[in-house]
Amino acid sequence: MRLFLVRLSGAVFASYWFIPGLMTAIAAALALLGVWIDRTWQEAWPPGLGWLLFSEPDGARAILQAIAGSMVTVAGVTFSITIATVSQATNQFGPRLMTNFLQDLGNQITLGAFVATFVFCLIVLRTVSGADGEDDSMFVPNISIALAMLLAIASLAVLIYFFQHVPDSVHISMMVSAVGTRMHTLIDELYPTEIGQAPDEDPMEAAYAHGGGALEDAAPVLANARGYVGHIDAGVLMRAARRKDILVWVSARPGDFVDPTVPLAFVKPAAAADEKTQKNVRTGYIVGKKRTETQDLLFLVDQLVEVAGKALSPGINDPMTAMTCVDWLTSGMIHFVSRAIPSACRYDQDGVLRVVAQPIDFAEFVEAAYGQLRPYVETDRNAALHMMNGFARVAQHLHDPAHARILRAQADALKEGCDSELSHPADREAVAARLAFVRQRLVPHLGPDPASA
């Protein structure tokens, strides 16, 4: 049930129809309520507000038609602007950012306001009747028309907001900061424990975390769909493991592409991996056609790397945007190293090891952020110096000598790449000087090198 809700919420909030559809339904209900109030309390209209009355049906129809027609026109214009904006932004900054526009609450509310006002006017319009023909009854829903005018004024305010919101939403700094902020939030969700509060991992846990011994006498649970793992419910896997007294070793993590030849997990002992057990394990996975941000931390990192890589391409040549992405990646790195990596082993309430799921570690995060971006940064002096500054900032927050050695390797690789890509000697010397500064910052954190022992 929980995975169903996760899948449903992802589909709803990543869509462009839910908020407008909800607002339209509310407007339709409000129109019916307004007409009912008009029919019930028509004679109780305050005398002092008589100037608001539409005594003739033709005048009421004219105002409702004017509002409804203008709302349809404005809705079409705003939708066209949104589509053009999305097309331009995805071409310049990468298609992965399209989801950000679809999830933009401001754009959804803007479209919803215009469509809702149109539907409200349409429903009220059909209730207006005049004294013509054989039907001598006349009905003018004055309260509903007043509400329609208020909705039109509110829609005008939304239109003004939309014209201010669109330039902000396509500003590259705003888009990058939105991705960076979600990256920080997901780090908090996946790694809630601060450094110094996490329990030490025992040797048995370390062995299982890296697969040592876990695949002996184990049977694979193959995927039954093609796509990307979007979410894993640890509770479902834990209950499946307890029910059959087995160990589930997760091999496909969020963001991994799977198909029927790829194992989602391994079940130990192999004899317990019957069809029902495999089905129970599969129910703990959500596999979709695209990567999502629910649990996939590296997907957010990849978005920032993609924007920076495009910015450094010869066709765009925008190093400032790349430097902004480096700033957010560095900030995410500092936030990441302040958190304790949780144990890969999950125990049930009886203390029995049931699930092994290796989390993303510092080496993977650094490779995804700096390793993927480094080939692009090597070609630009300013971006290379900025990334070196990022290394120096991260170095101040390290606690583990192994992490310091990983960061030093990235700095050395960047220097080596710049030596081959940068043609001007002064640029290479500037990068070398900045590398020396990074190494100086790393010295207190390096400790003894186990490779030299």
C-alpha cells in the first residue's frame, strides 16, 4: 500500500493536470452552490447593494461570456508561453530539468485559475433565463455573477504573477538552486544521523555490506519490468525476509536500470527463493520509465553535472553557470560528509540480519559529482580554479583520512587534465598553485596511507 501511495504521489505531483483539475472541480462545485444560493435567497438581496444586480438576462449573459472567453484566450497564451519556455530551457540546460517545470506549483496554479474561472462562468451561464417565448420565468444568478467577477479579478492577479514568475523560473541560478536544495533535503532523509552518533559497523556487517559471503548459496530475484528503480520499500523487504526466515541482499539501488536479466536482489538461502518469495521481494521495488528524486540522490547530482557540462560546451560557453553548479555540488558534498553513512545491514526486532542494502558512500558521491564533471572543467581555466576552491572548502570538513585521499586524487586528476587541455602556461601555473593550496588543506586529514604500509 505504501509503495502504491508513493507511485501515485509521484505521478500526481509530476503531472501538469492534477492541480488545474482539482481547481476546476472546486470551481464547478462553487458554481452549483452559488446558483443554489441565488435560487434560494434571491428575494433576500440587500437593498443597499441593488447596484450589483443584473436586472436583465442579456446583461448577465454578456458579462459571463466576456469573462469565459477571455479566460480561454489567456489560458492558451500562458500555456504557449510555458511550452516555449520548457523547450528553450531543456535545449539549453538539459532535458532532465523538464520535470522541474512540470512540478512547478506556480505554473500549475496559473493554468488552474484560468480554466476554473472559465468552467465557473460556463456553468452559471446556462442557468440564466429570460422572459421570452412561452416561458415567463426570469432568473439572473446575481450572487454567482458577483463571484465570477471576483474570480476574474483574481485571475488577473494570477496573470500578473505569472509574467513575473516565468523569468524567475527560467533563470539558471534559480533552477540550479532548486536542484541543489532538493539534494540537501534528500541527504537529510537518507542520512539522518550526524557524524559521531552512528553505531560502529562490526566486521560481519562490513563483509555483508560489500557482498562478501552474501552471494554464497543465494538465488537472484530478477526484475519483471524494464526501467529505472525509483523506490525501494525496506519495510516490505524486511517483512518478506522475516516471513520466510531469509536474508535479502539488495543489488539494484534507486537509479539503476534493470530488465528481466538483471537481479533486483539476492535471496539466501537459495532453496527458499520460491516463486512466492520472489514475488514478495519484487513488491518492494518501484520500477519506472525514468529516474526520480524520491530516493535517487545521484540523479540530482547528475542534473547539476549535466547543466554544468552543457554550460562548458563550445556552443554555449557559459563558465559562470558551470561555476554555480560547482558551488552547489560542493555545498552538497560538505553536507554529505557531515552525515554518518548508515550500516548496510538491517536487523529485525529479534536482532536477526534480514536485509543488506549498501548506501551511497563518499567515494561514489565524489565520483558522481567531481569525477563526471572534471573532463568538462579541465578545458576552462576559470571553472578549473573554481573547482579547486571547492576541493579546498570540502577539505576543511573531512573527518576520515580515506576521504581526504579520495579528494586529493580528484584534485591531482584535475591538475593533470588541465596540463593537457589548457594551452597557456600561465593558466596551468594558476591551477598548479591552487592544487598546492588544496594539498595544504588536506594535510591535517590525510593520516598514514595504508597503501604505503
